[in-house]
Amino acid sequence: QVQLVESGGGLVQPGESLRLSCVASGSSFRFYVMGWYRQAPGKQREWVALTNGDGSTKYAVSVEGRFSISTDNAKNTLHLQMNNLKPEDTAVYYCNQGGNYYWNTPGKYWGQGTQVTVSS
């Protein structure tokens, strides 16, 4: 059974940073597309960052240059480093396994999410 557990969210002021983590169990995520998605209240869930099995990464325009996705394969852990956070980054952030890298669509496995709130 694949399980994804996110952590690292919190309340920060604009310009500050957070690092999110997602620990995967049940499979080795090096063989899958892994991604971060987010959903704000009343809004559509959107992709934020993706990484595929060969280490390639891609980012949504809204976060490019500020966020960085990375993996720790030994620990089967996915990270999202978020710098220069903005109020519009406020959302629940989810990790996802098994998506399509080219089309930016998610796979079937989701974590429960971690709340990120950016407010002054």
C-alpha cells in the first residue's frame, strides 16, 4: 500500500521560507513521477512542481524561481523548498505519486496535505 505523509507547513510572513517534506512508503518513488500540488479554499487544485525518475524538474510559472523540488532517494522522501513566500502561496500542499510529467496531471496517490499560510 502506497502512503504519502506531508509535513513542514505552517504560518509565515511574506518573504519567509518553508521546507515541506513528503515521506513515501509502500513503493520506491524513484520509479515514479512525484509532485507537489496545492489547493486554496474555493479554488482549483493546481500543480506546483514535478520531478520524474531521472531527476528532471518543472515548475508552475507562479512559483518558478522561488520553489525547488528535490528527492532524498535513500529516505524515500520528497521535499519542496519554498522561498520568498507570498500570500497567494497560501494553500494546502499535497504530494502526489504516479502523475504524468508531460501533461502535469496527477497520479492516484495523494498525501493528506499540509497547510501553508502566508500572512502579515
